Amino acid sequence: MPTTTRATTETTGQLSAVRTLLRLWPYVRPVRARWAGAAFVAVLASCLALVFPLVLKWIVDGPVTERDPGGVWLGAGVLLALGIAEALLFGLRRWLVARPLAGVEAALRADLYRHLQRLPVSFHDRWASGQLLSRGTTDLMVLRMFLAFPLTFLIVNGVTILAGLTVLIVQDWGLGLVLLAPAVPLIAFCYRFEDGYAKASRRAQDQVGDLTTVVEESVLGIRVIKGFGRHRSQARAFRDLARTVRGTELVKARLLAGILTVITLLPEVALGAALVIGTIQVSDGSLSAGTLVAFLSTALALRWPIESIGFLLAMSQEAATATRRYFEVMDADPEDPRVLADANADADADTDDGLRFEGVAFRYPDAAENSAPTLARVDLHIRSGETMALVGSTGSGKTTLTALVPRLYDVTEGRITLDGRDITAMPRAELRELVSVAFEEPTLFSASVADNVLMGAPAATGPEQLEQALDVAQAGFVHRLPDGVDTEVGEQGLSLSGGQRQRLALARSVVGTPRFLILDDPLSALDVHTEAAVEAALRRVLADSTALVVAHRPSTVLLADRVALLSEGRITAVGTHHELLRTNGEYRHLMSGEHTEETGSGTETERV
């Protein structure tokens, strides 16, 4: 079980199932009238079943005793009419609840998806994707089923049992008390069952989330699995986890079997005792045969409402667990889109200041308290219209620094400004319109090429801007695809090569002519010829933007006006490429290799 899931399971407040399920009321409120109507219809249908014994009593004590065939036929007709009415009412109940409750499920799912988009990246770093998927699919299906069936019938069966017991006591209070005798032990058993089943249900739903994660990772990583011949070990891991889920489900089955045995056995024993006592009373004339038939028929009509208690309690506990899991995500604090109090002051600041990092420090939320911060006192100024290359060894914090600009993470200390405005004082929507990002790992979606590229600038919907972006990224290959820019690239863009995916991701970052451009090693997957063509086209875009480019190769560094060296979370040197080559040993080591420099007198080859 992932760490987050385990911790959540252990720390979830021990709210009662009722209090937990009440959190669904805002979603149920819009359909409450129709749901209440469905519940009323179900109660009416269920109570009709209690009329059958009264009709039987009349038939036995009347037409049968008096040998009146016409009366028997009349009674049979009444029973048939009652049966048809009961069936129609239950059908009407189903029709009444189906559409609105499907809407409730859709609203829950839409809110969950919307909230996931607003949650910070740090939240998604901690949570396994399978756990989130299971909450948006399996758990919501459980809630819809609960609202449609168990919730209704907890009310319906409760009313039916109370009405039935009233009828029994009215017919013969002594026999009625005999049937009421198992009530106290049944309540005690149900209480114990609820606690155990709730824990097992939570464990099972968390394990299903883990199983979903394994499946998702196996599908997305199928090339790695096949490439390294790890399909058998992956299959074993899946089988072991599936067996764990199976074991937990068997625990639930044993608990449910136990409560069903008790719920069935105790009323049956009480019914047998009432039958013996009633038969004796009929034989000595103190009770009519019709009354005994009606009494036993009423008791039998109550069998399903009583025996279903176990199933309804089980489904209610599963729904309560699903509700807790759903709100564990919904209760997580989203990114705050509001402007802070000092926004107006920032708005008056210099509007041509470029990008500044002022005393920026950052530590990941899940980092150990005594660990060194990922970034410590970063001070860096990228002038307006300037391109700055960011160079550093692996693990120096380059990707982390670039992720702070669009506020994928928030700084721990210090501040970042765009044209003099603190980014924390800007609405995130505005910030992310100003800043465009190309990540080191290009991610594409199951959509067309055009949709993937234009995601970088929602307002840029014209074919001219799309073509310009594709031209900058040297992504003309898209026109050779079956449907051109309308070709679906498939999940994660795996139908394309790594270089093709990277070029489309680069096109997405430049399509809107962004004011600020953050590129995290955008050319790493390209061959040298394509890289040179992309660099030449990219220079035109960089001339109109303030850019920070993570670079690992001299060819990428040469796109920049200046270079910043990041070492152990600090900026240790800033200068032009050639200045740093002459003055900084660490930079020379990182850039070691052969590169060409154009000078006024010709071409000079320099070996570092």
C-alpha cells in the first residue's frame, strides 16, 4: 500500500457512517423531491405486501369457512390486483431514481476532476494515480448504487418492519412479543458487524486503488516491461496484490455470512416458537385459524426486510468508506487563485524588469526536516528580452527552479517577480498565460496534433499560428501523418518517436508567443541536424521573450545571451558562455567537449 494511502487509512476520523454520508447532502439536495417521491412509492409498495395477510385472514375465516366459492374467487382477484399494483409501484420507484442519481454521480465526478486540476503538484507527487482513479470510478459507482438501493430500502424496510410488527401485535400481542424477542441480540450483533466490516471495506477499497496503480503503470510502461523481459515479474506482482485483495474480500464475505446467519436464524427460531404456540391456541379455540394464517403470513412478509438488513448495512458501510475516500481528496487544499493584498502595489512596479529570483529557497513538502533544501538563496536576474541558460550537474536543482516560475511549486523563502510583480500576488490563470513551459519529459494527450499544440495558448486557434509553432519546432512531419494535424496521437503520444514528441511539446510552448518562456532541456531527444534547424528557428522566438533555458550541451547554451551556473542549489556564477569557460572550472567540466565559435575573423575551434 502506498504511504499516503496507509497514512490516510490510519488517520481517518472515526466518524459514524451516518455523519459521513450526510456530507453527500449538497449533491442530493437538487434531486431530493424526486428521491423522496421514489422512497414514498417504495414504502407504499412494501406496505401493500402487508395487506396480503389481512386478505388471507378474510378468505380463511370467511369464504373458506362458509364454503363460498364466489368469495374465494373475489379474494383471489383482490390478491392478484395487489400483486400487480406492488410490481408497478416498484417499477415506478426505479424509474424515478435512475436519472437524478446518475446526475448526482456525474456531479460528484465532475467536481472531483475539477478539484484535481486545482490541487498543487505536491499533492499529485504524494498520491498514486491509481488511488485517484479508483476514487473517481469505483467509489462513485458504489455511492450511486447506495443512493439508488440501500439508502431507499433502509427507510422502506424500517417502515415496513415497524408497520408489520404493529399488525402482528394487533392480531395477537402475545405472539407478537415472541417475534420481538430476538431484537436486542440482533442490534448487538449488527453493531459489532458494522465496526469490523467498515475496517475491512476501507482496506479493500485502498487495495483496489493499489491494484489500479499497478495496472496503469504496466500499461504505460509496457515498452520497458517487454524490453527488459519483466512481464513475468510484473504478472507475479499483480497476482500477489490481487490475492491480497481477494483475502480482504473473503474477510468481508465471512463477516457478512456471519451477520446473515444470525439475522436469519434468530427470527426463524422466534417464528417457529410462534407457530407452535399459535397452533396450540387454535386447537383449544382461543385463536381463529384465519388469524394464525394472517399472523404467519405477516411474519413471512417481514422475512426479506429483516434478512436484508445485513446486506443493507454492508452496502452502507462501503458507501461510507467510499465517501470518506472521496472527501479525502476534496478536502485537500487547492491552489489559491486569488490575488494577495499587495497586488495593487506590485502592479505599480517596473513593467520592464524581466524575471527575478530574490533569495529563493525551496524544500519539497515531503523532505526530511534535517535534509538540505533543494534550493538555497538563489539570486538571479534575467533582463527583459534576454535569454538565460541554466547549467548545472544532475541533481543541482535546475528542473525545480524552472517549476517555481509557473508556481507548480511555491517557494519556501524569498520571492520571484515577473516585470516587478511578485508571482504570488498574481492570479494563477494570469501567471500561466504569461509563462509558457516546455518540460524535460514531453507529455502528450489522447487528442489530435492540433489540440495538443494549441493547448499552449487557448486563444491561439488559427491555423496560421499553429503552422508557425510547428515550423519553429521543425515539426513538419505532422503533415505526413494520416490525417495531418488532425491525427490522433494516442495516449502519451507513444505512437510518435521521442524526438517527435519533444518537438510537439516545444511547439506547444511557443504557439502563443509567450512573454516569458521556460524551457527545460527542450532539444535533448533531437539528432544534431534537427537540433540545428530547431535552434535557428527558436532564436526568432527567443528574441521576443524573456527566457530561461535549462541546457546540458554547448549548442543549447549558445542560444542564450548569458549563462547561470547552479551548483548544490545555489547560483555560483553568471556570465557569458566564453567568460565562464575561461573563469570557472566547474562550468568547463560540464561543457567539456569541442565546440565552434564564430569570431569577427572567422571560425575558431576551441577544445575545453
